[in-house]
Amino acid sequence: MENEFDIPFRGIVEQSLAGMYVIQDEVFQYVNATFAGMLGYTSEEMTGMHLRQAVAPEMQEATIANFHRRVSGEVPSIRYTTIGRHRTGELVHLEVHGSSVLFRGRPAVVGVGINITEQLQQQEALRQSRERLRELAAYINTVREEQRTRIARELHDVVGGMLTSMKLDIQRINRRTGDPEMKTIVGDLLLLAQESIDTVRNISEDLRPGALDHLGLGSALQAMLHQFSERTEVICQLRAEGFDVQLSQARATAVYRICQEALTNIARHAGATQVIVRLESSAGWLTVEIEDNGRGFTSLTPTGKSIGLVSMAERAREFGGSLASRPGATGGICLILCLPLEDH
């Protein structure tokens, strides 16, 4: 074999885990057992086989062209993926790297091939798995919003209505009694009823903000920042000068929830004293920046992601958007949400 083909290290080549071959005049002059086995042949069966027989019909022209580019001296070597044809007719995905050499005094190609079929199948399975997970995340978000809307409506219309009726009845009792002790009890009941009505209204508003449906994203974010500031004593600013884009309800809800989750993370982990939210639109894209002056990411998952960041990124991805982060100008973190205004 060494004298006939002038291939050194015969034992290494023939026992290599990588497929090796020599092609001259578009014909296999040498094939080791590994490469031949990838296509279901023995070395002897593939020796003398035309290159076209070894590849799928749709890859034949490109494969022949790549062979001649090397033997002509146009390029010394080429690394590419192709589709081989197994003797059973099955397709085998190959990654090959071949270089031009002189063989028996004439140009030829010596190359190495690796079967990547299983690797591609695993990548496709992983891609499909990720796609299913994203579809599931999108479905969960949709169902969650539907449930929030339904619960908010029930709280506002049913529970709120019942509490209002109780308050009216307590007021009637108050008007009909002159007993000072009874007046005191009725007064306490009125305060309790009003506090309950306010609590139900706040819970309903948190579940599904009315401003988002009736006044738009900018007003809803302004109200959310005001409530967040009152609750946490963090100074909040919304910078949305000139922003007058009308988003679909689904997109506006996604942006609102991402901002809401970001504020929740800031309250829990950042120790910030200031938050600035910037809202801009340009060239068919919406950009939202949420910047704080806190200590940055301090609570991470085992994958290195900040808690809550994964769900926010998935919400953005549902609409073809993205979520990134960078250090804030005054410390802390700046989250940048980019979202297309419409489906592409």
C-alpha cells in the first residue's frame, strides 16, 4: 500500500477514527476503512468509485466543482459540509477537508471526512426542543394575562360591587341611628369598607392596569412608576418625550410586564435610589431602557442569568425582540428592550 499510493504512516491512516481518502480524476484512488464505512462500503469497494456515486444527487455538481478548484490550483484546500449517499440510499452528512497534492506525479486531492449526521440530528432536536419551550413560554404568558384580566374584572365588578353595596348599607344605618356607640361602630365599619374597596381596586389595577387599555403604554408606565416610587421611596423618572406610537394590546402588555418585572428585581436586589425609564421609537422599532443606580446583578441562577431576566427575554423574543444589559451610567444596570412595532 505504501509503495503503490505513496501514503506514509499506513497503520495510522488505516486505523484512524477519521475518514481519509485520495481522489484523482474524480475517482477514489484510496479510501481508509473509516471513510468507506461511513457510506456502507469496504475500502476495496470504494476504491475506483466515481466521486458522483458517493454524494447525494443535489450535491454532485458542487462536489465536483470543489474538486476541480483544488486540483487546478485555484485554492489549495477547502473545508465544507456535503451530503454523502450511503449504499442503502440513506443520506449521510459529512464534513470534509481536502487539499491538493501530487499523487503519482499528477494533481489529486487528499482529504479527511467526519460523519456529522448524529451531531446535526442532535442540534435539530435541541433546536426543536428550544422552540417547543419558547412556544410553551408564550402560551403560559398568554394564559397568565387572560387569567389576570378575568380575575381583575371579577374583583372590580363583583367583589368591588359587593363592597360598595355594603358601604351604602352601612351609610344607611349611620343615618338612621342616633346612638353614639353605634355611630362609632358604624364609622369604623365605613373606614374598613372603604379600605377594602381601595385594596380591591389596587389589586385589580395591578392584575390588569386600566390605563394600559384606555390611555396607552406611556400613561400606564407613568402610573406604575408613581406607585413604585410611593411604595419604595425610589426616585423614578419616565422620559418619553414625543412618544406617541400606538402598540397592539399584546405588545403593550409585554412591554408593561417586562418593565414591571424589572422594577420588581430592582426593589428586591438592587438597593437603588433612582430609576430612569426611557421610551423611544424609530424606524419601526420600540426601544425601552430601564436604568437604575443600584449594585447590579446580585442574585443569579446557576447559568449565570439574573433572576427574572430569562422570563423577560422570552417575552421579548415572542414578538421578535431582544433584551440586553449594560452597566448603568451611575452604577447599577441598564436593561435595553428592543421590540419591532409590528410583526415582520
